[in-house]
Amino acid sequence: MTTEAGQAVVTALREDIDRLSAAEPEVRTDADDSVHQMRVATRRLRSVLRSYRELFDTGAAADTVTELKWLAELLGRARDAEVRAARFADLLAAHAAVPAAVTDTLVGAARAEYAAAHAEILTALDSERYRRLREVLTTWRTDPPLAPGAAGADAGEAFERVLRRDRKRLRKMVFAEPTAAPAERVELLHDIRKGAKRLRYSCEAAGAVLGADATALGARAKRLQSVLGDHRDAVESRAAITAVATGPHATFYEILADTEEAAAGAAIAHYPAAAAFISAAG
């Protein structure tokens, strides 16, 4: 029996909506990794709505994507600070004698940023705007505003078309990277990372319909995303360290910055192999 595209995409949406709902109480109590889990669920939802946009009512999908972006940005500020604090702590743990001022400037400041950002999240979760978003997602979980014609199409054909489009979009950026100017390359690599993430999520949403091929493609996209994520984290950490590398501990900051520069180089060395799949036929 043929599965309709609308039915299949609702199943994928439901899983991500449930992930977001499950993470909310954990975020409210500031449970370990909860902000990350809610952010991922939010991003997955937004990505699926964008990749599979032809299956939904255009206006309703665009409105929901906007609200998910708002939530993701709030969660992102907290998560980015959380990552920086943990990375700085690990970086400093490799040194026997760390000046207290350096710990305060790096780890302490990042933790303070996280606390402030988490407070903003709590305010948002209690807001009317979030309440409306949650109501919308509750409706989307079982009865989203589908586009009648497209939603009734064969799921396999519709999902394959989405994966081809997302892969083509990523391929275009990967092919442009070798000729990018040095000043533009870091941001292009970041865009490639986001493109890999989008392809990964569209593959994961299609896994139940397309099977092993979609799952394998999603795993390769995840690998590329991970490699470029490691690179981005090191680049941003180095920039943050360099920005405060003044005063009596400037030399120590320079040592830390050099360590992160080496980490960025080690990460990007894996990029060609991780991106090779995108050049293959398919």
C-alpha cells in the first residue's frame, strides 16, 4: 500500500514535537544537557518544515518556522555559552598552574552568560508567545495544515525529491569552498555545516519511508556536520580568547589561543574525507 507524503511527514514531525515537549520541563529545572536537547528538537522541527515545505500550507509553515527560529535563538545563546564554559574548563585543565583571573575571565564569564541566557529562556517559556507556539505545535502533531495536492502524493517520490534538493544545495556550497577567499572561507564552512545538518535532518525524517539509503546518507551528512562543528568551536574559542589576551596574563592567553588554532587545524584536516560523499553520484 502506498504511503502518502502528508501522512509520512506528520509522523516525522510528531517525533520532534514530542522531543521538544519532553525537554521543556527539564530546561525549566536546568537539568544537564536539557537546553541542548530542546534546541536540537527545535532546530529539527524548523529544518523539516523548511525541507518539506511543499507538503504544507505555505503561510502556516512560514509562520511556524519564524516562531521556531525565535525559540532556537534563545536556546542557542544559552547553549553556546554552555559549550564555551565547558571548552574553556577543559582547555585550562591541561595546565598545571592557571591564574585565577584567567579562569574568571574565560570560564566564569561564560557561565555567567549561560545563567543570564537561561533566565531569558525561562521568561520566554512563560510568555504568551511561547504558549501560542506550543498550541500550534500541539495541532501540528496530529493535524498540520497540509497542502492537499502535494500531501496526497507518494511519500517515496516526494521524500526522494526533498533529499535530492537538499543534497544539491549542499553540493553547490562544497564545490564553491576551494575557490573561496580566505576571509570568506570560515563562514562558508559554517554554511556548509548548516547545509549538512539540514540534509541530515531531512534524511532522518525520510528514514522510515526510504530506508537504508536515506539513513546512510544522513549518517554521512552528520559526520560532515560534526567535523565542521569541531572546527567552528575551535575557531570561535580562539577568537574569544584572543579578544581578552591583554594585561599581565597575555602570554598565557596566547598559549591557549595557539592550542585552539591547532585544534581547528586538526579538525579541518578531516573535512575533505567527510565531504567526499557529496561529490558522488546521487
